Amino acid sequence: MTLTTLGYAFIGGLLPAFIWLYFLLQEDAKHPEPKTMIALAFVAGMAAVPLAIPLEQYAKAALLSDMPVLASWALIEETLKYIMAAVFILWRPAVDEAPDYVIYMITVALGFAAAENMLFLIAPIADGHIASSIFTGDVRFIGSTLLHVFASSAVGFALAFSHESRPAVRIAAASGGLILAIALHTTFNALIISQGASTTLTAVFLIWAAAVVFFATFEVLKYFQSRNLLS
């Protein structure tokens, strides 16, 4: 493995995540978050990947069939993304409006996706399969990266719509959002693992359906915020 390989993988992992980050931050363009906080959230997401790898390897060795393994991987990744956001971001004074929870959760998710994509790109680039790595990057740009965004946004929306509620309600909402994120992640992984045109098409449909729900829910959240219904 050369520095050139690592450099290409680094760029290939970061660039798609940065593109999505720029695009998604436009949803909150009227009340932008501090750039240092966005950067911290992104790095926190990246730092979750080396924590996830040994846990996922242990789960793969301990579990005997595909579905429990896929579910455990989804549980590990979604829980770690939430923990990193909770530890490094969500308690800070900058998180002072309901939409902020969604913005920071998707930023953490994009950091995680960027680091994960780098790892997936190293092998094909090291083997000289540049075309294959570009195809892999394109697929992950559309599929896996958006999966991380929309799954983590479930937690963000749960926290956003309950951010003025009692602690018990907020804990219940966050738990529900995390369960939804894990379910979405597991379903997508199961569809991708199943080799077949129909399952791949279903996975693509799932991602774009999640995109429609995400943007619609964000508009509802912004409407509630503008009418002071969440404060």
C-alpha cells in the first residue's frame, strides 16, 4: 500500500461526503451552524469507524447466519454514530434550535460514511482497478452514503421534535429514532447482500423513498420552528 493509494482513497472517500454535506446544509442555510462545529461533528463521525470495525468483526465471528450479522452491524454503526454525536456535539450551546439536531446527526453520518468509503476504495485502487474503484465510489455515493444520512436523521428528527419535552420523553423519542435507524440500515444491507436485479432495485427505491420522507419532514420541522411550535 503506497501513499498514492491512500491519497486517492482519502480523496475518493471525502469528496462525495463533502458534496452531500454542502447540499444538505442548504436545508438550514438561513440559520447556518458554526463551521467549527460542523467540522467537529464530521471528524467525530469519522472517528467512529475504527471503533466499529473490531465490534463488527467480533459480531461476524460470534453470529452464525447472515441476518443476525447484518442486524448487529447496523446496531453497532447507528449506535456509535449517535454516541459520538451525543458525546461531542449535542450538549453544546450551539445546538439551540430543533433543526440543529438533524443537521449535526447527518454531519456525523457523513463523516462516518467518508471514512467507511475510504476503506472500501483502498483495495481496488491498490490493485490498479481504477475504473472499478470509480464505479464503487459512484454506487456508495448514491447508496451507502445516503443510507447513513437518512438512518441517522431518524434520530435527529426524534430529538428535534421532542427537544422541549421532559427527559423521559426525549429518551423514549431518541430510542424510537435509533430503532428506526437500525431497521432501515438492516433492511438496506439485506437487500444489497442479496444478489439480484429486483432486490437492488428495491434497495434503490428504499433510499429515494427515504430521501422524499427526509426532505418532507425537514420542511415540517422548519415550519414548526418558524411558528414557535417547538419552543
